[in-house]
Amino acid sequence: MTPDIPDAHLLIVDDDDRIRTLLQKFLMRNGFLVSAARDAAQARRLLGGLEFDMIVLDVMMPGEDGISLTQDLREDIATPILLLTAKGETADRIRGLEAGADDYLAKPFEPKELLLRINAVLRRVPPAPEDTPLKMLQLGPIRYDVERGEMWQGEDLIRLTATESQLMRIFSANTGEALSRARLVEDLGRDKGQAQERAVDVQITRLRRKIETDPKQPRYLQTVRGAGYMLVAD
């Protein structure tokens, strides 16, 4: 299975030498460029000098953990992040998504599943059809450039994570239409199931913080009871 982005460069961060080495070799055999770090400190050093297409990050590490690192990285970069979590630690997964991660995978996992998840996150929703007349969405003080996939407030570019960017492309192609959580999970290329639908809820909450004046009373990214979520522009 070749990467969705040719020569995509991944950063693997895990304190377990065996897992880190196995993942690095496996992903390189499947066409990725791979760098590896044993902890958050080493990851920061690599991120300071290189650009990556995605970060695969273990949650449980000595020193700074993966969730804290994710939250801090989101202040500066929008690089997709996939968290590796302990099986059954639902709270960690939700905290990770709230911190800005794009997806998570519970340990132990099959390497092929990790490969599928990585490609799903790297994959972008196809751009809106060329005959779509709407090029810019106005959401109060926020404007969203549909063609470029950029969100602005005045002269300031609002950073979107990979998943937030995908969601905005989906919503902007379906403004005024209620989209179910199951539909959003499918359009994002995720596995079906309640866990992924819950993950979408967390991503919607994060996106609202960037769009809405009052995220608790959304004006633009609305909840339609029994139907899902709907983007309404001015």
C-alpha cells in the first residue's frame, strides 16, 4: 500500500525501542520516509529542523506525555497527529482529541491497521466541484476560502488541523444541509462505530471554538437534533 502523499515524511515518537524500530522499518517498507524520537524532547529537536507530513505519537511516555506535547504543538503547527493509546483508556483518547490530535489507535494494534489510519488521515477530501459558485463563506467575523481551504479572521490566518480542514471542506460543500455523525465519519475515511462518532463530536467542539463567538451557543456550526450537524453561513 503506497502512501497517499508520495514521499510522505512521518515522525514516530515512542519510548519503547522495540516498537519504535519495528514501526520505522514497517512504514519505510511501505513507502514512507520515517524519522524516530524516543521522547518529547527529542521530537521537539527534530521538529525544530525538519518538516513532517504526520506525527505518530505514543501517549504514555516518561517526562512530557503525548497529550501535553500535542496540545503544545497545536499552538504552532497544524501537522496531522495520530496518538497511540493504551487499550481501554477512553479518557486519554478524548483528551488527546481535545488537545488537537486527528485520530488515535489503541495498543496493541496490527501494523496494517496503523498503515490504513495513517493513509486515512493523510488523505484529503476531494475539493469542491468546479461548478460550485460559492468561493467564500462568511461566518460572522470569520471567512472561509472554499477553494484554498483557508480560514481567516481579518488579516490573521486561523490554523486548522488536518481533520478540521477536512470537516470544513465537507461542510462547505453541503452548507445548509444537516450531516449525520455517521456520514461525517464515512466522509472522513474513518472506521464506522460509536467511538469514531464520539471522536467527530470532539472535533466539532474544537472547530466551534475557532468559528463561533460563543461555542456553547453556536450560530454557524449548528446541532440539528436527531439529524447531525449543519453549517450555516451569513
